[in-house]
Amino acid sequence: MGKSKGARITITLECECRNNPQADKRSNGISRYTTSKNRRNTPSRIELKKFCRYCNSHTTFKEIK
């Protein structure tokens, strides 16, 4: 039998500029980060401010499936 997954899972964060076509972008592309979270402590989707190289600024990154 294998071990259970546990509480910590890997998630993907995606920039909100992908859904906002009016944003001033340097070039087309999707900026994504991967991180992990504890699903017992944070059951909802998280939002973090990270640097987007396509927006050339710090923007909100939202968790995607």
C-alpha cells in the first residue's frame, strides 16, 4: 500500500493579466508560478502578489486547477 498524499499539495498560480486583455503588456504570454499549500489550513483558493514579467509589474496571481 502507498502512503496517503497528506495535507500539503502543489498548486499553480497564474497572473490575472491573462484574463485582462486591456492590460499594458510587453508581449503575449502566460506567467505562472508553482508553490505548495496546506489544504487543511487553507481550503480556499489563494491569491499572492508576485512579479509578472509580461506585465513588468507586481500583480495578483490566483490559484488555478
